[in-house]
Amino acid sequence: MDGDNLIMHEPRADSLSYSSSSEARLRRGLSAGKRIPPIARPIKAGAIDRWLLTRMLKAIGDPPIACELWNGEKIHTCVQKPRACLRFNNRQALIKVLRNPERYFGDCYTDKLLDVVEGDLLTLLLAIYEKNGAGSAWRETGRNGFRLSKPRARRNTLKGSRENIHHHYDIGNDFYRLWLDKEMQYTCAYFPREGMNLEDAQLAKMEHICRKLQLRPGQTVVEAGCGWGGLSRYMAKNYGVTVKAYNISSEQVKFARECALREGLQERVQYIEDDYRTISGQYDVFVSVGMLEHVGVENYPELGGLIDRCLKPNGRGLIHTIGRNRPRPMNSWIERRIFPGARPPAISEMMQIFEEAEFSILDLENLRLHYEKTLSAWLSRYETAHEQVENMFDEHFLRAWRLYLAGSILAFHIGELQLFQVVFTRKRNNDIPWNREHLYL
């Protein structure tokens, strides 16, 4: 143990007595990689806890943070001044984070077994993950001495998809109104100019998509997974197209229909509460924004076949999705607690959609940093409304969604997640642009 890097404080007066036999049992169990049964009574932090915490900090690259044990002792292994401090409120939190940080950090934080006592949550996460790619050390077997379980996303069957979407999107429109823009766009905004606010950036995103698709009056569009319906209404209102939009979230469909009626667009936009797999008919344009993450890689060939059946000979399509640079499951805590069934794809995995039908890729753009900025705006608004969120739900929910938003900012900032927009058409379609002037006129 590197004693020179330990900063010790006097134990708090309310600390409980420490059991040396419990310490020895814990050390033996950890060395053997065994499951550690819960100790009957709370114990005072001791040498084994300091050793474990030091070992963890070194395993993740000595990030510029401090960690505080439940008796007030602080430990840091970095040379520079810590930018944030994470408090472990009991040994259970320490053991859980050591055994599987990707899964249990989130549970311990939302259960108040962990607290950020100096700095804020986002500063803490950035300090950990910016240090030499420290996040990978937490994920991979052997780097911190413990075996991590492999996360497995829930399958997106017809029934499973409804349950997964209900878990996330049907928790109430009033909640999302607190921190989304006026159009209720819950996907990456587009910030082509400095100083744009969230509302303008979300409108710019919809305009950017419409230009990529080169929409023309009289065309027919099918949208798979339409959220609260803002893009469908924007296309109909500004480009004179007719849209059929599919969504299995009853809360979102109800909101979208009310908006279309209020704006006089009910004849141009039809919101269908059903799974994308039931889409029928033929259309000039296929578009999907923020749905592919919920489809499941195993269903990509089926999605490609559906697009092939519904797209006209000179039709084109666009898929906007969170993605990765290489195949990897979603963060296990987010998949388990926030986004069941979610699986952002790598580009190589997305090709299963296009290759069988021989679709040609016309354009691929990565808007990763735009999503970091979007999420930062969401988190700022979320924190402003934190009292209302807690009144709607409880503190556990408040903390869970704070961690989800902050963790997502981090993931886009360090490149763990990407944001892809892919434009495609049939291989024989020669009615395609020579350049990108239509995007930036």
C-alpha cells in the first residue's frame, strides 16, 4: 500500500467498532475471488478498506479524485489536487463497486450508499474516465482483480419492446416537459452555429434531416419510432409531405395526436400506435430517429427487409442513432435501470440492415459532440427542475436520472458513444445529389 498517497482524517465519533476477524475473512475471500457474504453488523473502516480503495484508484489510473470512507478518512493516489470527492457511506458500497463498478456504481449512487461530497457528479465522472481511458480498466476482467459479469440486453420481441418502451417513455409527459425543448425532441440536437439555444438547435436538427432526405411536396414518408411526433409535424408543415408515424408509447402518441390536431395537421400526419414491424404500404421516404438503439442487433436483417418492402424504387431513407466505434453492449446499469433492451450499434452491425437489400449508403455523418452539448442542456434544465422531479417521483428516481444524464454526457465526451446519421437509397437510384450544397444553402 502506498502510504505516501494516503490522506487520513480522524474517524467520526459515530463510527462503529471494527472487527479484525471480519477484515481477515474479507481479505481471504477477495483473494480467492469468492462471493463475500454480508457481515452481520456495520464495522469501522480499517486497513483492509484503505487497501482496497487504494488498489481501486490505482487500477483506474490514479484519477484526480479523492475517496472518503464512512468514518471520514480520505484517500487519493493522484499527484495533483483532487477535482472531486466520492464518499462511500458503508463497506457494502465499497465491495459492490469493486466487484462490478459498471453495474453497482449506479445502484449505490441512487440508493445513497455513495455521495459526491466535493465537486459534482459530472466533474467526478470526467475526472475518472478522462484519465488514460480509465473506464476500460473498470470494465475488463483482471484489471482490478475481480470478475465482472457480462451484461445481456433484454430481447426486443413484440411483447418485450412494448415493455421496454413503456418502462422509459410512458413515465409521464409532464416529466419530460421539465427539461426537453418545446417540441419535445428527445434525440440529439444540431448546433451549426455558436450561441444556439436548445430550441433552435432541435429545429436545426429537423431541418438538417429534411435536407438530407431532399423532401419534396406531395411525397409520402413513413417514420419508425416517432417520439412525441415533432419531426413528422415539421416535415408536413414545412415540406408539404404526408407522413405515417409509428410508435408503441401510448403517452407519446396521445401527445403527438393532440399537437397535430391543434396545428391543423391531422390530415397530413397520421400517428399509429403500433410496432414498426407492422408497417405496410410503399413510401418515397423511410426515416427513423432515435429508434434503432431499441431494435436489437438480432432484428436488423428483419428491419432491412421491411425497409426493402416499403421503399419505392427511387426512395431514400435516413437512420439517426446512437452508436459505437466497435460492437459492445450498452452500459449494464443504464440497460438495467433506465433503458431496458437498449443496444447502440457499431457501423459494422448496422450494415446488416443495408447489405441484404443492397442499399447504397449516400451519406454518413457523426454528430457526437452535438449530443454532448444536447445532453448538457438537458442536465442543466433537469437540475433546475430537481424539486419538481423529486415531488413527482422520489429522491431515488431523481438521483438515477441525474446519473443517467451525466453519464451520457461523459460517454459522448470521451467517445464511448457516437451519434450516426446514415442516408441510403436503392443501388439503381441515379436521382442522387452530386454534392452537399443542398445541406448548407
